[in-house]
Amino acid sequence: MEVLSAAAVEVPSYFVCPISLEIMRDPVTLSTGITYDRESIEKWVFTGGHRECPVTKQQLGAGDREPTPNHTLRRLIQGWCAVHAVERFPTPRPPVDAASVAAIVDSARPLLQQLDAGGQKELMASLREVADIVDESDRNRRCVQGSPGAVEFLVSVIKQHASADNASKPLGSSQGQGEICGVQDSPKENSPEEAALSILHSLNLSEESLKRVLEDGSGDDFLDTLACVLRWPSYLSRTYGIHLLKSAISAMPVARLTSASADLIYGVVRVVADRLSVKAVRVALHVLCRLCPWGRNRVKAVEAGAVSALVGLLLDEGCGSCDGRGDRRACELAIVAIDHLCGCAEGRLDLVAHPAGLAVVGRVATRLSPAGTESAVRALHALARHSATPAVLQEMLAVGVVARLLFLVQAGASGDRPRERAREMLKMHARVWKGSPCLASHLNASYPS
């Protein structure tokens, strides 16, 4: 008998999902009484963030968002497929419940104390079992995340093994910043800590879960663990680590941000410097911009080499040029970070000491969005006000910074604040810059009095 597809015959309307408009593989019913295909409704509610039934528009409470399997309708669909020689859909596996996940975690927890090869092998088998559950569906990811102790267990795997691994690594400086032994890729199942880290990344932890980890009395240990992860040689592990760190600091109060360790900031800076990937670099820049305004984090970032990494990024990305080359969003974030770093003397000193520092910030000032321009001009203003040595003023003139400030004053296309700061700088150092042969005659003629 020839097996047909559902598209080749007329399908009863009550077999069709109202969202996908295709025959339902795994029909489930909401509390509103409407039946959908599980994949479609779960994407609507959980991925799409909708809080109402698509058909009735009735609001769904927190307890109404988990649909109920409609076994009767599923059997009817399978029977209809058999009668009409339509390829049958396999019976879906029973959903994983929190008790099943808890059983796996409880059996694996004692293995954390067994550091021999046998214990490691059994622990890896348990972690692979959890990983298979997580990879199967969004529902399973929510189930694992909501299972008591599951997230904490995964964190403890990373903590214990990362700490043991870190104890054997050389220290790179008096501040305890570990050396990164080259960037390499390694399979995510290579070791228990990498497997647990991969699972945590796949879970896409909610703010509630992150707060639970950060507030269980070992939140600082978790951040220290992520600092260690950011020094691992594995490309994947560092990528997962920087994503977890971004989520973690988003769930942290400002008071906690002020105590970020030098090791943690060093790891973030190295992600930028090593260019792990476009997305990883953007995430690291977000983290840097979030951390830099608080406490002594700016100084720690400067000591970690942030200025050199950011200037190098701007050079590599074409300073946000409009020729289609480079990552404009990364450039925007990099100049915001430089603006923060110029708020401390150490940052300003590093920027003027960099051979391309002044030139690249000046170039960015007229190549990015109004927000990027404002950050660049604010950084230049900090230099002109607090670091205006004769050598710095002459370099600003020679590399075209002064000409760009004049352009901003004349064009005024980036808003009032950048224009006023540019005008203030030009007036502040008019004695050095006005009438200079480095400026074209038409620029000298328009120099503000």
C-alpha cells in the first residue's frame, strides 16, 4: 500500500493545529478547552512570551500554561492515518517529570566525591542522561530547571572540578590571573565540568533560577567559578561561561557588582582580546559595560588590558565604518566601555599611551550612532580636561581629532551634548590648536571664538 502524506488528502479540521495549520503530532489541550500541537503551543507560550490562548484570547495563569496531553484525539489521528494510508506519526514519549530528574540528580550527587576514573565515568553517564532530556524539548528544559536541586547540582559539578583544575594551573600575575593556554575547541562531553556547563547554557536559566544560585550563600563562589571557566582553553566552555556571566550579573543587585574580582574581569577582557566569536565578544562587551561603572572595576579592567583590547577591536572592525565591514554593534559597545574607562586616571593614561588610542576614538566620534558619538566625545572630553599634556594636545591635532571636533560643531548632527562638549574642548585649548598649520584654512576660519 502506498503511504501518502497528510497534504495529499483532506484532513478533518479538528485534527489541524490552529497555530501551525498542520495535522497535530502530539495534541495537547489548554485549560481554555482548545487543543493545539504541543510544539506550536509551547513555542507560543514559553518562547514567544504570550500569556493568552491564541484562539479564545483568554489570559492564562501560571498554572494554566502547561497543557494536558489529549490521548483520545491522538489515537483518533493515528487511526485516521492508518485508514487513509497516511504516514503515521510515532507515539510521543511520555513527558519527563521533576521526580525523574530528581532521581538522576540524587543518584549522581554522591559521585562528586569520587574523583577516581570509575566515579568520573558514572558521573559523565548521569550528566549525559540529563543532557539528552534537556535537548529533547523546551518543556524538558523547563522541567529540569524547575526540578529542586538540579541547577544547584550542575553548578556544584562545575565548582568542584573547576576548583581542582584551577589549583594545578600556573598563576599569571601577582593578582592571581591565570594564564589562558591558547584557544582551542573541545567536545562538550570531554569532562564533567564541561558537560555540566553545556547543560546550564542549554537551560537558558531564568532570572529566578540565577537568583537562587547567587543567593544560596555561595554566590561569590559561583562568580569565582565563572572566572575560572573564562580561563579554560576550550572555546565552547569560555563561550558558555561568558553567556552565563551576562545572565548572572543581570540578576545581581548593584551592591554585588562593586565587588567583582580582578580574575573575573580579566577573564571577560580576554574573551574580547581573543575574539572567540562575534556573539561571544558582544556578550563580553555587555558584561564589561555593566561592570565598569561600579567600584574599582574600571581600574581592574585597565590592569587586565581592557584599553588595548578595545582599541584593537575598533581597529579590526573598521571603527564602525559604513562600508559593510565590521561589527557595528561591537564598535558601539566598545566605545561605551572606553568612555567608562576614561573615568579613571589609569584608563586615560592607557588610552593616550596606546599608539592608536586617540586616533581610533576620534575616528569613531563621527562614524557611529548618536549614542556612540556621545560616548566617544565624552571620552575625548575627559582626556582634554584631565590628561591634556602638550604631547597629548599635539597628538590630538596631528591624528585629526581636532578636525573631527570642528566637524561636530559645524554639522551638529549628533545632538546638542556632543556638540557642546566639542565646542568646550576647542575653546579650552584654542591657544594650542587655533591657527595650527595642521588644520586646513577653512577649518581654522570656522574655529569657535
